Amino acid sequence: MTDHPLRNTPSLDAFWMPFTANRQFKAAPRMLVAAQGMHYTADDGRTVLDGTAGLWCVNAGHGRRGIAAAVERQLATLDFAPTFQMGHPIAFEFAERLAEIAPGGPDQRLDRVFFTNSGSESVDTALKIALAYQRAIGQGTRTRLIGRERGYHGVGFGGLSVGGIVSNRRVFPQLNGTDHLRHTHDPARNAFVKGQPEHGAELAEDLERLVALHGAETIAACIVEPVAGSTGVLIPPKGYLERLRDICTKHGILLIFDEVISGFGRLGSPFATDYFGVVPDLVTSAKGLTNGTVPMGAVFASRPVHDALMNGPDGIELFHGYTYSGHPVACAAGLATLDIYREEGLLTRAADLAEDWAAAMHDLRGRKNVIDIRTIGLIAGIELAPRPDAPGKRAYELFVDCFARGLLTRVTGDIIALSPPLILERGQIGEIVEVLGAAIDRVA
């Protein structure tokens, strides 16, 4: 067995782990020490099939040598350069390459790119751009931001405020002037659906209700995930996103799609914007942008939004940015990632696998305590009935059981979420379902 350095770690005390029950984890840690292709290696030498693309981010699979080589070259050439009042060529090159595949299609492409370092930063950036845009066009009273219940938009104060996952919000104060649409999850009408549910488009009318309550002149933007991931794979009903777009246009409200998860091929198209054929004004991204190798995010803006801020007085048009915006090493990783996506057709590969994926996942229907299954692209959510005395415990035990038997899943509440790398082979779909099904039988 290979000797892995983390097996003999003397203490786990110093690292305060994110979104983790630290005491529970450190009592029985699960350590990953290497990765290649579709698999991780655990610290005991076991191979673990990555059913979650890391954390929705390793779209091209692990250990891609082209990305590693590009990062090494960039570190040796230009390790850091500021982008405040200065520039370096690779940031402009990467933005240009992204503009070629940007959401929206050739006639409405959102091809103006602002670089960040994470999905959370992308969301806060998009919200600030929306506020700045409204002010630039003479709509300075528009300061209200609309999110959605059960939405997840990162952990910045802006993202928390428009987000709608209760546990993320409970301890922290929110920005004034935010409000929320109702979520679209309706298992009574839409259980066990492949793709978009038939029922629920009318829930978009909630935005009209908020316009009537607050006044359109107070609302700057509405932000939603086209497919909500962290709250358990909630897929938009047919017509829902189209109706949101129409209402936003009618009232002068910017529409923001949070595509941190759905971007870069997850649904079988470059972005969910393209998959659903609904074009927002701003799109947030991160995760698959660099295949998870170097932290980076990006906000895609439409020409009208961008140009409104470029038509003011000379000087800094947007007082916003980060030390590492357009970091040269991250840009190098991103360019190499785009090369892989293009050469291997990964931005559309999920479309070829989606039918097999959905059929395999829905074969789990009928297993004990499985109350819903939702699939779209290469994403699946398997919802379990919560235990009366311990919500979330059943799915967590399933997550632990799967890991012990060589499958990494994602757990959120009593929902198991799956989103494997886009290099997934059809045989591995069967492997995932076999392990998961046996785990459900043991745990549920």
C-alpha cells in the first residue's frame, strides 16, 4: 500500500473546516490524498469514484497534465501582476476566450467579463454591478435586491442576503432591502421528473407580487440559480425562467443567473442560459472555470449593462475589484481548461449522457424511503424521507456509507446530490447507482 503523508497527521485541531461538523469529522476523519481522472485516493489507499466533481467544479476530471503544465509555466514567467491601473496579457486573453463561449448566443452574448476569485465573490460583484448600473442610467432609487427561498448564492453578505437557505442566514445580519420569491419545489405535483417539471411556471408571478409591494422603482435586480444545486437539485418548471425574464424586462429589473454550478457543461451546453434559451443581464460563474484547480470566478455582463457604466465621466467606472482579480496563474489554468473543454467536447458531452444518466438514477425509485428523484444534464438529486426525530441524519449516514464503499456523494439535508466529472463513462453510471442503491438498502 502506498504510504500517504496525511495518514500520520499528528493533529487536526488547527484547521477550522468550512460547512463541516468539525467535532464529528475529526472524531472519524475522511481524508483524500490524491486524485486522477474520475477517482480520488483515500488515505488508506482505497480508490473512491468522484460522484460530485469535487464540489461541482472538477468538470474535466482530476490530474489534467495540461493544466498543471500551464500553471507551472505561468509561475515561472509571471507569478503575479496587479490589475489595478495595470494589466498583463493573459487576463485579456482569457477574457477574450471566455467571451467566445459566453452565455447568450451570438446575438445576445454576455461578453464583458469581470474576474473574481470565487462564486461568492462573483455574486457580490454581480449585485454591485446591478446597483451601479441602475444608478448610471438615472435609476438611483433602485436599491432593492430580490432572491429566492432555498437559493444559495455563496457566503458574502450580499449572497447571504439574497440567498434563502435558513441555516446559512440564521446567525448573520442581512443587507437591508432584500426580499425573496417563493421556491419552486413542489413534490406533490412534480415528483420523479426527468428534466423540467410541468407544473410551477406560475410561481414566477411572485415577482409581480413583490413589485406591487415594494414598487418597481425600488428594485435593482432579481437573482436566481437556473438549477439550484446546494439546496438539493431544484429544477425550474417549464416556462418559469421565461416568465421571470418577461417580468424583469417589463419593470426595468436586471435578471441575474447564478451559474456557479450550472456553468461550463454541467447541463450539456456551455451554460444553463443556453440550455434553457433564456438570457439574463448578468451571469455569475466560478467552479468549472479552472476545473477547480486554482480559485477563480467571473461575472459575464451584457453589453448594455457594461456600456452604461462606460458612458459616464472619465475615471474609474466601477469602484470594485479584488487584489487577485485576473490573477495570471488562475488565467493560465483557465485557458488550459478551456483548451480541454474544446478538444474533448466536454461543454456538450453531458447532453449525450443525460438520457442514460436519468434512466439509471430513476431506477432507484421504489427503494425504501426514496421520496423523489430529480435529474437534468449530469446532475441528480435523490431525496430521502427524513427521520422524524433527526432530519438530515439518514442522508448523512448514506453519504458516509457510500464513501466507505468507494463513492463520493454530496449531502444536503436529506438529499443526496450527484454531479460527476463530465468525462464520466457509461459504465461508471452503473457503478454509481449500484453503490448508492446498496447503501440506501442498508441505511434507509
